[in-house]
Amino acid sequence: MGQKGVFGFLGIVTAPVAGYLTDFIGRKKTLVGGLMIMLASFLIFLPVNSYTSFFIPIAVMGAGSTTVFTSVNTMIIESVPGSRGAASSIYNSFRFLGYGVAPLATLPVYLRFGIDGIFICCIWIVLTNIMIAKRIFRYYS
């Protein structure tokens, strides 16, 4: 099983747990928990120096991203009850736009600082998202 397989497999395994946590402890706490898992995965990436050691942080990242997206998807469709489809479409459009733009946005960082620069950039982004989630999403418990 390749790296993408490990990422996807852990996402599949984590999804029911993330859904339960989203309902049981709340959207915001699940979101912050998922972001903490993502932060852990990027911190694990920093000392990685071989192909086979990439599997552990990739697996952790699969669990974290599934947890994040489960709670965020729930918040999106709950934010506009009368237009769930439109809200979900707009959210996913921007999400996939981000996937498309990310390589262009991170190329200068990679060329200047290498892969460690990318990991540090990802750590910064996750920390920023944790701060935003703790501040903005007061409505969700």
C-alpha cells in the first residue's frame, strides 16, 4: 500500500469516529482536535529522512484531515439551512481551488527552503487555523 493508500485508509477508518465526535463533543472541539492531529503529523514529518518513514506522518495526516473536514463540512451545511446544497458547493469549490493553487503558492518556499520549508509553512498554517477556530467559531460547541 502506497502513501496515498495509507492516507486514504486512515481517513476511512477515522471518518465514523470523527462523525461521532462531531455530534458528541461538538463541531469546534472536533475541528480543533483534528487540527492538532494535523499539527502532530507535520511535526513528525520534520525529522523524516527516508521513504519508508513517510508512512507514519502520512497516516496521522489522513486521520487529522478527515477529522477536520468532517466537522467543517457539518458546520458549512448547518450555516445556511435553507441552501445546504449551495453552501456545500461554494465551500467545495474554494476547497478544490485551494488544492489547485497550493503548488503555485508553495513553489517559491520549496525552491528557497526545500521540503522542510514546506513543512514549517504547513505548521504555521495549521497553528493559524487553530487560533482562528478558537476565536471565530464561538457559536459551535
